[in-house]
Amino acid sequence: MTIRWSELGECYQFDTGEMLGTINPFGPYHGLSGLAHRSDPVNLVKPGASFLNAEYYIRPGTERRMLPRRISGERKTTHELIRDSVVVRFPREPQYDLELRLTYTMHADVIDMGITINPAKDVLGFEIFFASYVCEALDETWVPLLDDDGARQWTKLCNRGTQNSIFGVMRDASMLGHLPAEYPDYPVEVERRPYAEPILAARDSTLGLCLVFMCDPGITKYLAGQYHGWDTAHDWSFGADLVAGRACNARARLVCRRFTDAEQMCEQVDRLWGEFKAKE
């Protein structure tokens, strides 16, 4: 494992032996700004974008604003390397009055992201929205869905038909109208069935390479994304009532791994999910 700060690139460069990439603390696309697997050394991140990027602070009755991206774009973030983790800190701003800390920890073919929010005031119905801009070589998106009879079924989404179309998979039926109301000017397709677990798996149907995004089950509100033609964003929202002086914590995990076929991917991701949940 090697991680070092690059003065020229103004980013952290890492090599775990199985994957290599970069983490950028600055710019509107902070986060994992480059990622390649040794078995197929092609950048999986849309050029100029990132994975595990905090995009929005949201609360009911207010306009969605990309405050985290604005903060990092204005280079107000601070950063440090602590062992195998890159820590990026976002200072308070007037509207939400909170501090955000993102901790990216590298393993062989896994990146863990820890999220800590320290609010100075109560914010009811708070959400923080994360996006990952996945290149179109990974041409499939899979999610475990819950049928009406309670049966769990891995499903390939039809989420790449129309330019700028938005897809959504909700925590429960009460959320079905949420994304159409948030994005009235875009085509939105919301899966009728809720997710069984908050997992998004982006898969290369030819080579079998996958990016698996596993989200904190206790705080995830919905999974979403948008097809841009050159990439498909794989997104989610964490939601909680913030209480002044009480830290709010969440986490997500990204696995970059090759699977023989879709069936093996589903079986192995189920096991990986068990390992992720076991660390709650």
C-alpha cells in the first residue's frame, strides 16, 4: 500500500496492489477522482469528475444547492493523510451551520468512506447527497429489490435509455413521488419496488469488472442516478434529523472487483454486504 500527496496534481495518489487511483480534496469534484483495477487498467471515473462526491446539502422547503461542491471548488476544504486514510474537512457555512468530514480509507480492492457531520444547530429532515460518475464501459446497473411477497431479487435496471434521464430506487413506498417532485424538468423513472438493501452494482457486461456501492442501511433514503451518455451517475441520499452538538455518522463502501458473470456477482455481493453490515 502506498499513498502520497502529489504537489503537481494537488491530489493523493494511491496504489493498493490491486487498484490505483487519486483522491482530490479540492475542486467541485472532490473525492475519488481516478480509479483503475490492475486487471483492466482503464480509469473508471468520468474524466474531470469523481466517485464518492458529496454534492448537496438538502432540507425540506429549500432549494437544492451544491454547497459541498462549492466549498471544495473554492478550496476551503482542508485535508490530511492519517495512515491509510485521506481525511477531507468541509468548514461551516451560514445556511446549515455544520462541519462535514469525509474519510477515505483504502484496502486491497475496497475503499471505505466515513461521513461525520457536526451540526451547530438543529436541521430537521436533513439530507446529504452523494454522486459517483461511472464511465459507460460499465454498462449495467444492478440492485437487489424487494417483491410484493417479500422475496428478494437482484434486478438489472433499465436506466440508460434517454439522455439525462434519472432513475430512482426508494427505501419504501412513501418515497415514490420524491424524485419526480425534486426534478420536474427531467424524465424520471422510479422503480415501483423498494430496494432490499441499499446497494448499487455497476457492471461491465463484457469483461465482468464491477463497482459495488454499499450504503449505510440505517440512514439511506434512496438510490438514484442519471444517464449522461458518456457516463451514468450512481447516487444516493443519506437523511437524518440533525441535533445541535450531536455528531451524525454514516458510511459507504466501494468495491472494485471482477466477477465471472452476473450470477456470481450477485452471490458474492450478498456475502460482501454481510461483511459490511457486520461492522456496524
